[in-house]
Amino acid sequence: MRRWRWLVWMALLLLGLVAAVGAVEAQGGNRVVVAPIREVINPPLAEFVVRVIDRAESSGATAVVFEMDTPGGLDASMRQINQRILNSRVPVVVYVAPPGARAGSAGVYITYAAHVAAMAPNTNIGSATPVALGEGGEQQMSDEMRAKVQNDAAAYLRGLASQRGRNAEWAEKAVRQGANVTAREAVDLKVIDLVAPDLQTLLREIDGRRVQTAAGEVQLATAEAQVERVDMNPVEALLHLISNPTIAYILLSLGSLGLFLELSSPGAILPGVVGGICMLLAFYALGTLPVNYAGLALLLFGLLLFVADLFAPSHGILTTGGAIAFILGSFLLFNVPEAAPFLRISLAVILAVSLTLVGFLVFVLGAIIRSRRRKVVTGREGLIGRAGYARTPLDPSGMVWVDGELWGATSEDGEVTPGQAIEVVRIQGLHLFVRPTPVRAPLGEEWLEASGDGSGAKSQVGPVQRKSERRSVSSG
């Protein structure tokens, strides 16, 4: 009886699991995935877009909606996003929102690639002119090269317009003349499909539309679809954040500072670890950005001069040269044209970081120089310059009392009488070289103790006195 009861319970459990899976699958068929496309189009953002579309396909979502607000970005990242959209089996909707957002430069191409393009009121789209984001910048691009780049971009955007049934003539103007229109003008020119004030209105408006995907024709059923929002995971968000030119510059500066502190104080460990992490993250970010290698070389050369000043003090010459190189490298690090201001570091950030870093380095170098110039007060070197008294005549050698100990010494400036004050000039092994001073020691209790004639003979003894005492004890 118990066995049958267990079988019944197992059967009910399996039926419940099957029903739950069926409900999830049914829900997945009427679900819209919504994800943001914000700020600069770069490799981390492109990987995120690809992941969202992959997830929507695997889960059987009805559509993917990307809420876009971007000034543009890198051509390679834009083409990676468009390739994934063009090969998507799930309809992709690009929605330029919220009000005040824009789809600039690379955002135009992504909007044209979408199966459905929409904008919120008070948004704009355009300025798709390609710019040279290499080391030399746009100014060094020849007329022939500029024409080739523009022709390539115009042909690419015309192809997208033809595939999606959008305005190819305006696309040509956006590339060659940098044309820019508002949301209402974009609808009138058939650049986009509709204007929607919010996401729910957009889903109702596009419900029933038929679009052509990589899997064939699909009819959208979004009016009653549930919305699933997907954001970047922590790793994607971090990589996207540090790919910002300003963040990359700050990381590079912090990394330089951490490595400098580790070299100036070996064994501190923490500055070296933090500096190394910041430097590696900065190098990753620089790999995704249009870096001017001359500017990067100036930054590293400035750091090299700072480090060199630690080992070869130059009275501030190396530090000054390093500061100048660092500031110049900061201005030249990203040599971008006027058409891509979002890739430029602001002047305020450059001045704040440069002055802070240089000021801190000057402070550290000053502290190191002052510590090196400070008189040694411990060890053998600490005896040099110390005052003492002669215990026996120095003609030229004898015994002296220095720093609470009895030492063998040699006078370098004539004979010294017992009790006369002396000053240590140098030391060789355990032997002192001294010179007399005009002060004479008081022959009181302290002197008697030092001479071994008082009751305190055992309290203060030097290396030589200990040896003589051992000889007297063994002979007795």
C-alpha cells in the first residue's frame, strides 16, 4: 500500500513539473525582452547586445526592444551589433528613448538595421558621417581616403534602408552632409516607422505588424506581452564603464601612481597591487579606444622620469621634465576629431588629475630627499659626530668613552690628555678616529664610573672594557 502511495505522489510531482514547464514555455512565447543601449557604442556594449538577442532566441521571446540613447561609437562595434540583428530569428525593435535621447553616428546605422524603428517625442537622429578615429585624427585623412570612407558608409546605410524599406536618400545625406532630424520629421521622411511616447504605447502600436527575420516572416504579438528587462551583468557594466576615455585616463593615472609608490617604498605591497590592477584595466580600455600612441608614450616617459628621480636625484630636473611630459601626454592621449567629442577628455579632468598626481609625486620625492639628507642617528654611522672623553692619553692611540661605551681610538689632530673632550670623525671596523675639542670633562662621579674606579664600574662598559675584564677574571 505504501508503495502505491509513493508512486501516486511521484506521478503528481511529474505532472506538476510538466505543467510548470509548459506554462513557462507558453509565457516565453508572449514575452518581450527590453534592454538598454546607452552611451558610447564599444566592444563591451556590442557583446551585451549579442547576448541579449541570443537569450531572446533561446527562450522563445516574441521580440527584443533596445531603448537607445547614444552619441555614436566605434565602427567595428556597430557592425558587430548590426550583423547580429540582421541574422536574428527574433524581431528586433530599436526605440530611441526617453524624450531627450538621440541616435547619433553609429546609432543611425543600428536604427536602420532594426526590424522596427521607433522614437520618443523630443528625440533626434542623424549625423552619420564617418570620422577617422586613428592616431592622426580626421585632419590627416586625405581627400581620396575621406571619399572612400564616406562611399563605404553610404553604401552600407543604403543597403540597410533598402532591406528595411526606409528612406535611402536621407541616409545618404546623413552620411555625406551630417543631416539630423527630429522624431516627427523622421516619421514623415520614412526614416523610422513610428513615434511612441512610452514603451507600453510602442508595444500596442507594433502589435500585428509583419516583419522579415532570418527565420522568415513573423507577425508581432506584443500588445499583451509581458516585459522582461535585461541589464548588463557586473562584469559587462565594469568593462563598459572603464571603456569611457575619462575613466581610462583616470585608471592609467592611478596605476602610474601606485607603481611609483611601490618602487619608492619597496615592500608596501598594497600600492603595487592596486596600481597593477588599475594599469591592466586601463590597458584593456585603451585597447577599445582610438589611442594616440605618441600621447601614451609621453605619459609613460613622464612616469619613467619620476621613477628615475628616486635613484638619481637631479635637484628637481627629472621631476619637472616628468610633469611636463605627463601633462602633454594627457592632452594628446586621445586625438579625436571635432565630430566625435564624446571620445575626448575634458580639460578640467586633465588639469585636475595632472596637478594632483604631479603634486603628490613632488611631495613624495621631497620627503625621500629630506630623509636622505637627515643625519644618521643609529648604527655605526650614528657615532660620527658624537662627543666623548678620553680615558687614557691618545698619542696617537688610546681609549675613549663615547655613547656609554669604551672604545679604542686614534687621534687625528695631535695628543689628547685624559679627561679631554673629543669628537668622533670616522669609524673603521670597531676603531674610532677622533679629534680633540676644547671642552674638558669634569672629574666627578660620572668620570670615576667610566674609569672603573667607582662602584659603578659594571654599569657602563664598551667592547674593549668587556674584553679586558674577561682577561682579569681568567687570570685570577
